Amino acid sequence: MIPILTIDGPSGVGKGTVARIVAQKQGWHLLDSGAIYRAFALAVQNKRVDITDTDALEKIAQKLDLEFKPTADGELLNVYLDGKEVSSILRTEQIGEIASKIATVSAVRTLLLKRQQAFAKPPGLVADGRDMGTVVFVNAAFKVFLTASVTERANRRLKQLQKQGHPGIMAQVLAEVERRDRRDCSRQHAPLKPAKDCLIIDTSELSIDEVVTQVMKIIKV
Ligand code: DC
């Protein structure tokens, strides 16, 4: 049995950072499932496919040439689409928005399922996303759901944008976070919701270190 920790939650909750730190501490593999949806969204954009054309979406998903390689310092994973490094393009709001729309297509989710499950390898896996504990790794030994108020998540997102040199407008960021929440939570297939057997952590008042400490407590191998 490969130990798997799933970390699900809405956008801007800090799951990516927590997942990366916990994976490093444990020496486990890391799955950033959002990056798979984002890379798929970029492929769709590059091929100028209409996102309502499900047949075309399916074809792209079947042929998706996607690779994750560690950065030189081994700290992060770079994403390669068709052999080209695309990590920073993937983080843009525009790609996140397309990814969130495409993620509502059930055929796409089914096609991307095996690709995600293939990340489960010894000595263990930390999987971050929206449906890791409810669909992709239902039998995972450890499940966490991170939440935070929408204002707090928009605040964090705004700070992140400013750190990257973008001005960012709070009202706009807040509206984007709310729109993404609505779509991710209300979609028919694999909507964002806590697994029945998960630990829910409200991170609104917690630092990253405090969240990591709580998550590490539940990992018992
Ligand atoms: O976590 P993220 O912001 O990188 O994800 C981008 C979008 O991809 C998100 O709005 C919905 C979709 N997604 C998903 O549907 N299921 C996942 N497991 C991960 C992401």
C-alpha cells in the first residue's frame, strides 16, 4: 500500500505551498493536479479549440504531451508541454479561468484521471487539488480539506500578485475568486467538496507553518 495524503480545497487557500512542504518533509512524490488541468487548458488555447467542442477537447486530452521535471535545486517541479517549459504561463489568471471552465467537462476529467493516478509511487504521494480525496484517490490513507474565507483567499492572492510585480485590484481579485469557487463547487462531475473521511482545517487565521504542523500530525505510516 502506497501512503497517499490528499489535500483538497478552493483556489487561493494555500494547498500548493502546504503540499510542497509536506512532500519535501516526507520525501514523497507531489501531484499538483491543478497544473495538469492548467496545462490542458494551455494546450486547448494553443490549438485554438472552442472549449465547448467536447470531441476536440477529448482528442487533446488523449494526446497531451505533459512532463514534470524537478528544478535544478530540486525544490519545485517545472511543467513541460510538448517539450516546452510552461510553468509560469500556467500560473496566470487567464489559464486558471479556462482550466476551471474545461474542468466541468466530465469526459475531460475521466481522460485525465489515469494520468493523475499514475503519480502514486513509493515511497508515497501528496496530491493537491479539488477532488483528490473524493474521486482520484478515494482510498487514500490521509485526507485533508483546507478552507479559508473568500476575503482571506483574495487577500493572499492579491499579495502574491503584488510580489510578482502586478498591481492587482482587490475588488477584481475577490470577484475572480468567487467566480472560480462557484464554478468549482457547482459542477456536476467531481465538484469541490470535503471527503467524508477528511480532516477540515480552516486556515484563515493560521500561518503556513501552523497548517503544515497540523497536516503532519495526521500522517502516520
Ligand atoms: O488549483 P488550481 O487553481 O491550479 O486549479 C485550476 C483549475 O483546475 C480549478 O479552478 C479547477 C480545476 N481543477 C479541478 O477541477 N480538479 C483538480 N483536481 C484540480 C484543478
